[in-house]
Amino acid sequence: MAVLLIADHTGTALAPHTANALTAALQLGDAVDILVAGQDARAAAQAASALVGVRTVLLAEGEALAEQLAEPLANLIVGLAPGYAAIVAPASSTGKNVLPRVAALLDVMQVSDVIAVEAPNRFQRPVYAGTAIQTVEATDNIVVLTVRTSAFEPAQAGSGTAPVETIPAGEAVAASRFLENQIAHSERPELGSAKIVISGGRAFGSKEKFDAYLGPVAEKLGAAIGASRAAVDAGFAPNELQVGQTGRTVAPDLYIACGISGAIQHLAGMKESRVVVAINSDPDAPIFQLADYGLVGDVFEVLTELKSKL
């Protein structure tokens, strides 16, 4: 069974979660090709070729694909689709933007946010904010799916020798146009791929306290900073730091929840973390039911002492 995996990348680098998506793709079939589409993306293609299990890397470079807009990228994928039984992408902003269009153009259904592969056409996915797991079966000739990369271990990198094959990029589509890219630069690890995440909630009371108490601890731990929806809505943190059902889904080795009560919306975004530490002044906070380690106390006092011990 041949599988086409759509790579996430920045041109100069392959997104780490592409390796996790490859693990899912390899459970569908043993002939997995990776599509790297963009402009000046050969470095990302070379990185993809080093992943173990990849048959061929397809490199499509052109101005039309520079920003990976849905229309030209979907048209490229649809043109390649007849050679594959499955098309897979990480459930990232790009995957969620492009694959629904691919499925519509192919007139097939899409299976979203897959967390387990039971068979080449049968998958598990979370529903109701992760409180239940749904098993679905695809009946179309081509399976189109996005995978929650945090549910899969990354494929081994560094020892693969897949060839890189250049393919035509296709023509630009006038349905939409790129205006600008606003990127927040930080020396901290990226939230989605960080090994340690420390998140704050509404208990901090202000943006100034959120930054003053979480920032120094994150720096010493080498951690990414996250936030609950309540903290984001209150203006303590930007939207891109929100962890939860309507924000980012993370699965770090260590997740530290500070002043977060544990609403189901937040738990849906971090419940797959390997170790969860909760700090809250309310001993009955729902977060303690999920936490591996819980500390009841004032979040400001606890973080101050933690910073001094690190």
C-alpha cells in the first residue's frame, strides 16, 4: 500500500512532528513517499530523506508554493493522488488547511485527528474534547487523514537514504493570496515540540505577574510557556500559547500546570503528557485528578521557591 505524507517545513528545516506523522503513515503501508512542497525547500527535503522508512522524497519547488497556500498545494496533491491509497498530513495548521480541500476535490471523506491506526482503513480519533475515543472506518478508495502527532513516537532520523525526486510545482491559483506572515520570535523551545512545558492560568491575575513568575522558571528549565484559555482571554498571554481544545495540543515529557483549575477544554490539549505536575491553591481542583504530582499552595510562593532551587 503506497502512502503519501505531506511534510511540514520552513524550507530550511523539516518540522519535527513530520517524523511523528511518518510513524503513523508507516502503519498504513510500507511504501511511504514524503512530499516537500515550497520554495527553496531542498534542505527540508534532504532532512526528510534521512528519515527511516521513507521510500522517496518528492520535492516540488516554485513561487506558487512559497507560502503553502491551500489551493495550489491541494491541486498538486490531487494530481499525485492516483498513485496512492492514502494521503496523510500532520494535524497542524497547514494540514488542517489543505487536506479538507484535497478530500473535497477527490470526493472522499476525511478522517481528522487520528490517534491510532487499527488497520489501513480503520482509525481511532478523540471526540467530546478527548473524553471518548471514536473508531471510524474509511470506505473510499483513497484514505485522506490528518494525524495528531503527539500520539505517535517520531520515526528514527539520520540513517535513511531515500532519493529526492524533483517534480513540477504546478501553477498559481488566484483564489487567495498571501499578505504577510507575523511570527513571534523566542529563544525558548517551540510549544508544540518542547520536552518541557510550564503553563499558567487565571490565578496569575495579570500579564505582568504571568511573565514575572513563569518566565524565569521556564528559562532555567529550558521549557516552553503555555497558557489556559482563561489566561489568554484575560490578556495574560497571546493566542499562540493557548493549550487546549481550541488551542494547541501538546504532549511533552513534563507538563507543569500552574494556577490552572483543569477545565476539560484545557485537559484535552495536554492530557497525553508523560508526567503532569499541578500547582494550585484549591485541593479540589480537577487538575489534581490527572496530575502525577500535585502541590497545594500559593502559586507565587511555589514558583519563587522553585526558581531558587533550580
